[in-house]
Amino acid sequence: VSNAFNDSLEAMGFKLLAKKEYRCNTLSTVLYPEGINDAQFRKVLAEEGAVVAGGLAAYAGKMFRIGHMGNIDDHTVYSAIAAIERTLIKLGHKYEVGIGLKTLLEKM
């Protein structure tokens, strides 16, 4: 699940903080694409039904953290990626709309 989730984020233009070989299966640390405001992103994302935590220390305002552990199912993962896609659209961010869900469908 975590690999498919991370691949979907990267397809939308996000970068993952940890190198692939060091990533954990329970948490993604996600750097924003150029032009995304952290506070705006997290506010709109919460309105879309997904809550994430902000970055800490030197990464405050530059990234978000999202967990994918415990009692989650495919629907939860698809819902989170869809909420992120809707948030990017609402913020006017230019990216290939639908690529996150498409990537997730291919990888799950």
C-alpha cells in the first residue's frame, strides 16, 4: 500500500523526503511541489476529508506527513489520493489531473 501511495504522490509532482530504500511502510513525508502553500493545502485538504500533519523544524511549511497504517483499506487509500487531487485542483496547481488515481489503480 505505501509504495503505491507514494508512487501516486510522485506522479502528481510531490517528492518524498526519504530515499526509496529508507522509507517506512507506515508514514510518508511529502515535500510540496513548487508554488504550494502549506497552510492553504492542509486547510483545503481537510475540507476534502483528509487530515495530514505539517512538517517539523527545518521542514515546517515545506512538507506534510501522512500515515497509512492500521485499519485502512483500498477505499481509504483511494479516498486520500482523490482528496489530494481535488485539493491541487482547487488551489489551481497545474498537473495532469487524474494521474494520482490512475497510478494508484495500476499499482494496487
